[in-house]
Amino acid sequence: MASLGWAQTLSAPPSGRTGSALEISGESLPEGLYTLQVTSPAGNESFPVETSRGAFKLSYTPKVPGTYQFRLVLPDRTLEASSSVQIMAQTPVLTAEGLRVGNWKLPLPGDWSEPLVVANRAYIFRGPLVLEIDLSNPRISNRYYPPAEVQALEVPAPGENLPSVLLEGGRRLRLDALGGLPYEGRWESLQVIREFDQLLESSGSRNLDQSPTEGRPYWYYLAQPPSRLSAQDLKAFGRDLLRRGHRPELPWGQGVMLWLSPWLERMRAARAQGIEASLMWSDTLLEYLPQFPGGRQALFEQALWLENQGRPDLALRYRVALRTLRSWDVPLRSSSMLVLAGVSAGLFLLVGVYLMLAYLPAQRRNLAAVGGWLVGWFTNPLLRLRHTALAYATVSERVVLLALLLLLGGAVVVYGFVRRTETLLANDALSRGTLRSEAAQNLLRSLTDVPASRGLLAYALAQSDPAESQRLYRAASSWPVVLLGRGDPESLSRAYWAAPQYSAVQDALGFGADPWSQAYRDAGVAREGVPTLRLMWLVVTQAGLEDLRRDFLRTWSDIRIVANPVAAWASGIVLLVLLLFILLSFFLPRPRGAAGYPNWRYGVQLLFLGSPLYSQGWGVLLAGFGLYCLWLYQAGQATALYGVVVAVLVHLVMWLLARPRRGAM
């Protein structure tokens, strides 16, 4: 700033720092000795100045911040200038107690990074939290929430004023480019945010944090104690979830329960305060992340509670949502196949032991010449093989045993394949409620390139790479989700006629709604076709089958049915030997007198559930039903014992009706 008069000037820098000299100068002045007057928050001062060739220069060091007025009195006028002085930024020092900037102290829990100073700002980090400290007026001026743990802060490039963060995994992001990214770090690392807030609260230092409260990511709210969260906080949490690519259709793994479990407890405890208090929590879980572990049970309990409170109208929303969630589930689980394998193995042993005992007298009679039932294996093994129990069994009984072995082998193989699919879907990259994280995109790229997997990858890239996403959508299977992703009128019409009840299609066309439509609208996020867990299961299974076709041996060896490879090979060899043995029995003629001893067989049948009709298949079904009910009873379902009783009663009726005719040998 300067005053001019007949080209006479008094100049001073427009701004400065305390402790740093300001250069005051004058030009085109009359020769002589004058007085420079300085007015500042510290008071008034005067300095003599003498011009030489009409100019002078004076260095003045301000000591306090504020506006400094400079006045030079000439014989015929007064020249003026001014400077705005701020506090000199002090060097931040990290100590055991926290961060110190001059006399200003910020308490910090745990181990934080050394400060990175950029201009008059200092940056420190710990885990997934970066703090910006204003050094000229010491305070926390901003918080940054990178989507993973920070490894280092990097000096900003020329022309930039914010540093970048180096995250675990090698990804680099500028601090002003963190919006819209989902959290990919370890869930336990969010404890850093909670500990920092709790320390500020307990030490009475909350006023040191003057960072903006708007726009904080959803994991900030997860890290807060539930008692500190308001209805507005929960709304902000949900909206940020949707804006960062999370969707209600996608599943969450167990990791998030570290922070969601207290929310569930809060929801149940809030019932004592009334319906509105409990709905504040249950609606958040329903609208934004209903696919968390145990979510269906929690929402079902909430629906029952609402009905008991006389509000079936409110419970109906939860009932409808639960029905929709069940439609999103996988079509087949490895646990179901394991039960089928167990029941099949039990039936195979049951029928096999029955055949051994039922035809034992006839075997012993025909093998007496070679030493009997056991010794015959050593004296004449070929003849003993000719007289195996399966050789005495009827053709239908051999077919039943073969069918049970094939069912057992098929169930075991399908179990291993389904478990392979479940293991991939349980990967942390695919179990965070989003497919738009960097880890999820990398995993989807690793899937075998089949039309179904292109649809998943197209959805995952829709925001980060729209052009590549549309290319993949065009090359993907024409499922309703894919048609909706293409976005053109013809595809939208085809999607509706293919799945008229699909809520995402209805929302895109402007009619219909489901329990999640309003949440999308509140967040300002367009409804789109999202792959459900069922669809993801089908895609991964199809990709696995394609792997099996392209490289059978490698893919087959990767399907681990049991963890121990020795046990896996041993069990496989046993199943193969049994299969060959049963197939061999079909070429063995039935020995003479195999149908003898009917009374003995009748007595044996009393001990084996359904055995009178094993040869017709109905007895096997009855035995399977009994074994399944017994397994349910062992699993804790007491009512399944009634099924066992019914199976036994039916067996006794069958046994009585199968009594051999009087006089039969």
C-alpha cells in the first residue's frame, strides 16, 4: 500500500510475520531529516530517517500481530503506508505427550508420525487419520480420512499446496482426492479415530479441534461410541455409504461387526425408550447395510417386536425387506452339501452292512470248502471275491448301492466346488458391501473371462472407468443387471420385461419402490442394477466351471475337499476302489442258494431302518429321512426327534408287512 503526492512515495510490504523485518522505504523526497511514526497494537513508536538523494530505507521488526500504520510527516504533506502482520509460524515438535507448537499443546494417543511442514501448515498421521495443524494460529484446521492405513506423507509437487499420502499396498492419493472412495483398511485401525476423539474429550481439549464436521466418511461414524451418535449422524453415515459405492444388495464380512455389534445392542436397548428410538437404529441398518452378518435375524427380531408393540404396519416394511433379502441369497451352500454327503455316506454304510448281514448265512455255506467267510480271502481269494455280499444281492440292491455311492461322490465333489466359490466370495475384497474398491476390481479382473464375469467387472468400473465399463456391459451376458447398466432405452425396456418385479428397473423407469428406494433418493444417488450375492455366486461358479474345462487337472487339484492333502487323496482312492468294486459286482452271477434263509433276512431287517424296501428305493428314502432328522436333532432342533419316531414307526409297519410266508426256507 502506498500514498502518492508529486511522485513522493512511502512504501511498506502489505503483509509480514512477527519477528521478521519489514523494509520501509521512501522515494522522491526532499533532502533532510524526518520522523517516521509507527502505530501498532503494541503502541506508538517514532524513528528518525534521513533522505539521501531523495530516498531512504528502514528495517522494522514487528513483535505482535496486527495492522501497522506508518506515517512520514513532510513540510507540506503526510505520507502513509500500512502492513498486516501475522504470527510467525513456529516449528512443530512431536513429544511423548503430543504435538507442541510454541506454547500450544495437542495431546495425541499412541505413536504418530513426525510433522511434515508445508508453508504454514503441519501434517501428522496415524493409521487412517491425518491431521492438518495451522501453525500461524495453532489449531487443528482440518482432518483427512484416507481409505486405508497411511504409510507416509509426501511433499506436494510444484504448484500444489497439499501433500499426498502413501497407503498400504502402494497406492498414492492427494489429500484433496479422498472423496467417494470406500474404506479398504483394517477394521481395527478405526480405533485410532476413537482414541483420538476420546483423548480430546477427556483432556478438555475439544476446542483445539476446529476442523469441519461436514463431509466426514462413514467409517468416522462407525468409530464413534453409539451414545454419541444422533439421528442426523446416522443419516449422514448412510448417505456417505451410498455415495462411496456401497449398496444394500452386497454382503459384509465379519470384520465390520467390530463396530456394528454395539449398534445392534443399542438398537435393542433403545426399545425401552420407545418405538421411535429403536427405529432410528434399525432403519439405518435396514436401509443401508442389511447384509451384515446376523442382519436378517436382527431385522426379524425387530419386526416381531414392532408387532408386539401393536405396530404391524411398521413391521410390514421389515417383513417385505426380509423376503427380498432371502431372494438375494445363494442358491446352494456348502453346509447343505456337507449334510447331503453325510447322509449319503450313512445310507451307503447302512445298506452295505445290511447286505453283508442279510446274505451272511448263504455266504458261509458256500465258502465252507475254502475255510469260511474270512479265511477264504487267504486260501482262495479269487473264489472269495466271486462270493462277495454284492454277488448274493439282487440287481436292484446293487443298483441302489451304486446310486448311493455316486450320490456320495457327487455330493463330496459339489461340496468342494461350492466351498471354493464361497471362499472366493468371502474374500475381504468382496465382503465390504461394495465392488467398487480397488481390491474388488483387481479380484474381479482375476476371474476367468466369461460373459458373466464381464458383467461384474463392468459394474465395478462404472464410476472409475465408464468407457471400459460400457464396453464390458455390451460384451456381458444379458441379465437384467447388465441390461440396466447399459442404460439405453432399449436395454431398459428389455430389463423390465425380463424382470418386471426388479425394483432397480422400476426405479430407473420412474415407478415402483422397495424398502431401499427412499434411501437412494435421500442420498442423491441414482438407483442402478447391483449384482446380488446370488448373482455373484452364479458368476464365480460359472467362471470356476470354465476353469475346469480349460485346465481340468490344475483346477481339480485346487478344489480342496479336506484340508489335509494326504487324507484327500486317500479318501479319493477309497471312493474309486469302492466304485470299481460295485461295478465289478454287476458282472458276477448270483450264486446258487443266494435267496435262502428268508427268516434270517427278516430278522436282520428289523435292525435296519427301511430295509424291507431297499431294493425298491423307498426304504432308502425312509432311512435317509430318518438320518436327516437325527442329524437335525444332534444340531439342536429337538422337534426333529419326532421325525425319527415317525420313520421308525413306518419302518415297523413295513417290516410287519414283509413277513415271509410260513414254511419258507
